[in-house]
Amino acid sequence: MLKERLESDLRVAMKARDELVTSTLRMAITAVRNAEVAGKAARELSDEEVLSVLTKEAKKRREAAEAFAGAGREAQAAKERAEEEVLAGYLPAQLSEDELAGIVRDALAAAGLSGMASMGQAMKAAQSAVAGRAEGGRVAAEVRAQLAKQ
């Protein structure tokens, strides 16, 4: 399981005294544990749910790095980028633009969707087909572009 891999890697990083990896993995494991106890009853997350939590955490780091860079705080931005790189090691490889366009095209065709009125259904179909291998903003832009062509 992905959560067990995170915990194992945390122990390795602690023994190696790698502060960046240690702090990043502690943050990630905390986010996973918070997600486990969110809701009405505590439960164990599946690998897909853990992956979703890690994706959100990586996105937070990317956005924070952009904000710090925009504010002229380059050292803090570099730290956020480094944390994002650590988290990226646990995420699936991101799709290229061509791969994303093909997957979205296939998902729209399979669901028989066309026109901007079906944007919500199209996004649901595309997101499930992409399965975390591309950011939601990229997927939405591609869905919007393909629906506009039809």
C-alpha cells in the first residue's frame, strides 16, 4: 500500500537525517491520517484515495511556490518546489498534451457527449479516464476545447 510505503520511506529518511524528505513525508502522512478520520467514521484509505491526498498536497506546494516567487521570497519558493518534487515521486507520471487530448477525445466519444451544455458530464467522464495523471485545470481546458469544436 502507498501509505505503508510513505511510512517506510519516512523511517529511511529519518535514519539518513534528510530533513527535507522527513518533513515532507511527515506532512503527507498527516494529511492522509486527517483524511482517514474525516467524515462520520474513521476508515483506512485506499491507494487511490491516498494518491488523491498526495496530489492535493503537491498542488498546494506548487501554488505556494508561485505565491512566494511572486512576492520575491525565492528561498521559500525553492523549499516549496523541493517538497513538491518529493511528493511527485509518489504520483503517477503526468500525461503529455497529446496523450491527454486522446484520452479526453475517447472519453467524450464513449459517453456520447457534445456541446458545452454537457460540460459537467464530460468532466466527470474525462476525470475518471485520466485517473489523476493530469491536473484538473489541464483536463478542464482540454474538455472545454474539445466540446467547443463540436
